Amino acid sequence: MKPISCDVNRRSFLQIMASAAAATGLPTGSVGAGEARTQKRPNILWISCEDTSPDLGCYGDSYAVTPNLDRFAAHGVRYNNAFAHAGVCAPARSGIITGTYPTTIGTHQMRCEGVPPPYVKCFTEYLRAAGYYCTNNAKTDYQFAAPMTAWDENSRKAHWRGRADGQPFFAVFNFTVCHESQVRSSMEGVRAPLHTLEPHEKHDPAKATLPPYYPDTPIVRKDWAQYYDVVTLMDKQAGGMLRQLEEDGLADDTIVWFWGDHGRGLPQAKRWIYDSGIHVPLIVRVPEKLRTPAMSDNPDAVRPGSVNDDLVSFIDFAPTMLSLAGVKVPDYMQGRAFLGSQKAQPREYVYAIRDRMDETYDIIRAVRDKRFKYIRNYMPHVTYGQNIDYMNMMPTMKEMRRLNAEGKLVGPQTLYFLETKPVEELYDTVGDPHEIKNLAGDAQYRDVLERLRATHQEWMRRTRDVGLIPEPEFDEMKRPSGEWERTETPVFSATGDETALITITCATPGASIAYKIGPAGRTGWKLYTEPVRLRRGEVLRATACRLGFRDSDRIEFKFGDKLTAPVQPRTDVLHWRDVIDRTDLLDRLRAIKALDRQGEKAIPEYFGALGDEYGSVRYWAVVGLRVNCKEDRTVERAKDAVAKLLDDPSPVVRIAAAQALCDWGQEEAALPVLVQALEHDSDTVRLHAATALGQIGEKARPALPQLRAAMKDKYVAVRNVTKYALQRFGER
């Protein structure tokens, strides 16, 4: 859309303002930001750490050496029931920064490049619009590129000390010393300065208490002890950050959060949605003067040394930050504030998701109350113990795989390597904190199972979970033909004589605008929320950002340049979320996956779904037949029906059909389809093809030349899957 040249006077100023507000989706001076700036608002500091369960002294762990965080907890509130909504960093952080579930906004697959709906923004933009100085040091990992409008500074040098005098701040410091990679014993590249620990700070492997699902070997004990060692290093860093706050005289005006981004970075913890993967430490310190604003109905609930047993989800972090800052929580956010002026009622349930982890596909959902955990496995036909190359670098994981191959694992240690998973799992997390006794088949707990099953199903429906759409199908929906959209170039409008009030608008729905006055450069960009005053001789620069889009070109405006009319957001292109929500696709997917519990009884319905109008439904129909057809007569019928799908318009359906036919002895007709898909333009189509070739085993031998070629694929996930496929043929 080209701007129309015209003169703009003060009579049209309010119309321009309204247009600017619509373009950015943020409050302007006329709709509340000015009022917020007149209030005394708290500073907020986040200290986050990686890959850490509540394995701290203040949580009752006698093995832990965490004196700084223990003292911090004595002056704050220790939350006993805080949970990540995913057991791995990127999907977890995607939900934190937006206040929405990744399965709603399409950022659920690990290391995907999401395109959230246009109304979704990083919550820090709302804080910046209200006058906060927002910094991040320095991890983002949101499943989309962090827009320049999200932070005043986003770097390893970012600090609250860069703010203007008297400006409230929201500052994030992410500590990576306790990351999974730093636990690996004697591995090249380990950067954790373990040599700096004093003798009394080091953890004796012989004194470790291992979970019952780990084999008790020196290697496993060494990893467990080193995990606690790096947590102690992180504790020292947290103590240093708290001292900086004290030294700056800000402790009495700053609410401080400490939290871990998901569970400990060890096997059967990180990446999983058992409590070992999603139960996290959360400690919040509220200064005395801020306790009433933080918890007006009961200020004593945030006094020093308090303990809170309410359920808290990562999805609640964003609305709680806005609530504490006195900023209205947007309606689209799915979390609920647990502090501040907009505090909601405590949760009854928390929810968690697991989808693709690096190169390995799985779909698992969970719902938990304070006692029971329900888990729904949507790919029960695959083992827990699939290969994930990065995870396999952990010595504990290597040890578990070695002992399993030698038949030396016993009891709960064998669960990870079962060939298939149960469709449903149910655990009493009080009586069985390690979640090793599945109660789903116990009649005594039938009412609990049915309640949590229904709660899970309603959550999937209410949040419009897109996780059942196979990734290649979803990729085409969110970014047709793999093409990235670019945010449209912003447009300047102005009024004034000696000085000009400049309004900046963008036609891309959901776009945010960054601007600066002065020389070009990477620093000094502000978030546009209201007209900017420009004087003669000054240069105004601007760029527009939209989550999941490329940034617009950067443009500049000088006093006296030709005036333009503000632009209205485009309405001619539907977002993938709108497209899906106008169909019954998700209803059909939930319906066909509800058949998982019926086993062979569902075969007639799978046959009927082979002709469904949606490729995603046809895909699951093929998978259902492949998994459940056992009798010769049924297999023969399935061969004929599935063979017709080798020419299906959906690549993922063709791959599923070819894999099924290979399982049924029809590899001569089916294998070429998998080989062809291994050369598809789409990364995730090639990943599905490589996965299928790896799973059909010896029948993939004729495709060895193509598998060897795939080791040079541009997509690392394809290379990793292919590596393990080749290992089955004795190739390294």
C-alpha cells in the first residue's frame, strides 16, 4: 500500500493517534500510558538459571550447597508448586515472554521458527510503553527472533544501570553455568569453573541419593554430583547479582524473582514433562513497602520466610509482571496473575507439553493438580528412549543405553526403554514423587483418571492446541512455500511548524515500531507508542517489527519532508490461526486421536478417515492402521487402501503411507517415495522421511546411498536422524 500525499493538521491529530495505536497494538499516551507513568512503580529483577529443579537447600535438599539462595529465600516467598509448561528451554521461554501457550501460537516444536498471531507481543513491550527500562542479559530463545522493540538493551552488557534517572526497570539476567552442557563429565568444551569451588562446596558422588530410574554406577553418580556442583556455581552468581542491587541502593524498591527455566539437565528430566522436567524453583522477594501493592488482600503472605503452595505456571509470569507494574493485562494472555493489582484466584491445574525435541518427534500432554499428574501420550507407538543426539552426549545417558543393551537394567530403570508407551499415565506425585508407578489402570483411581482426562481434553479444546497437526503440514500453513513475510515499511505523518509531531504507522497487522532521533546505529532505539516531537535539523529513523516476520527496511524523516497520510493495518491476508479456527480441523484431529485407547477396535474408523479432506487427519489414519493392523486379513486390506496414498498431495501422508507399506513388506513400491521425500525442499518433510527410513530398519538398506548423501543435509536434525539410521547398518 503506497501512502497518499496530503497535508495533516491538528484537527486530524486524534485520527492519526488512533491509527498509530491500531498499528502497534500498544497503549498510547491517550489510553493509559501517561497515567501509568505518574505512578510510583516497583523495579523488577529476574534472576533465571538453566536446567535446575528445586534442588536447593531452601527446598529441603540436604545435598545441595546453595547458601546465597537459601538466604534469599529467608527474605522472600518460596513457591513450592511452580511448574514450567514445557521441559525444555525454547518452548518454555516462548510461553514466558508472550503469556500464551506455545501450542496456541505455534511455537511448540523445539527450535522452530514460529509466526505467532498478530495480537501476540512480548510482554516487555507493554512495560516499555508504560515507561519501564527493560533489559535482557542475554538469552532469548523464544522460538522467534526477539524483536528490537522487546528490550531497551538485549546483550551480554545489558543492565539496569543504563536507565534514565528515576526510571523504573525490568531487568533479566540469565545464568547458563548450570546448563546441561556443563554437567557432562570430562567433556571438551565444559566451561563451568569447577576449580573455583572450595572443598566444602564440592559434592561427593558417594553421598548422592539417585532417583530409582537411574542405574547406580560411578558414571551416573559423577554426573549427579557435577550437576549439584554447577548449581552451587550458579548460586554464587545469584549472590553476586543480589549484592549489586544492594550496592546500588535499590533493594528496597525492587521485587526480585529467582527461577529455573525447567528441570535438571539430566536424562528423564530435561525435555520430559514429568515433575523432574517441569517442577522448578521460584522464589520472590518483595520489599516491605511493596507488600501491600503486591498482595493487597494479604500482605503478610509475601513477608520474609513465607511459603506458598499455590500452583503457579510459567504462563502466569507475563500477566503477573504487568499486574505488578500497574499495566492492564491483555485479554489474549492465557496465564493468570498471582501478584499485583490484577491478582486472580489460584489455579486448580497446571498444564505441560512435549513436542519435537531437536530431531525427534513425540507428542505428549500433561495436566497436574497439587497431587495427581495425568499424562496423555499421543504417539504411544514410539519408545521413550528415542535417540536425541545432544542428549546422548551426557555420560549418564550413554551409561543407561550401554546397560540396557547388556540387559543389566532392573525395575524402574527399564521403563525408559520400553518399546512403546501407554496411552495414558497417572501418578500420585505425593506418594510417588518419581512418577514410576502408573495408576491409569487401577480401578481405585478411575474417578481421578476420568476427571484429569476430561480436564486435559477441555484444555486442548479451549487453547486450540495445534500440536496434532504434523509439522510439515503446519509449516505450510504458517509460512506457505517456506516464504518469510517482511513487515511493511512504516509511514510518517506530521503536523506543526517550528517543530513537528510525527506519527508513525505500519500496515502490517500486529507490527511494533522502533524509532530513534539522531545518527544511525544499533543503540538508542525506542518503542513507538505516541507521536514524536521533531525539531528542525533533526533526523527521525524508524523500522517496524512483527513476530515471525522479517523486519521492515529502516527509513528516515527530516523536518520539511513530504507529508503522508497514516496507513491502516492490512486486512486482506488471513493468519494461519484464523484459517485453522474457521475450520473443524482441530475437532477432527482430537476425534481421531481419541481412538488411541480403542486399539484394534478403531480400525474401521481409521479406514474411513483415509479419505478425509484434511491431510493431517489422513496422516493419523495411516499411522493408526500401521500400529493396529495385526491380522493378515486386515493387513491385506490396509495394504490396498494405503497404497493409494503414495500419490497423496500431502508429503507427510505419502511418507506415512510408504512407512506403513514397508512394514507390511511392500518396500519395493514404497521405498522410492521415502527416498524422493528425502530431497524435498521442506526441512521438516526431509526430517519425516529420514525418521521413517530410520524406523524401517533393514528394509532401508537399498536407500543407503541417499542416506549417506543426507549426512550433508543443511538441516542438522536431518543429519542427526540419518546418523543413527546409518549406525544400524554398521556405518559411523
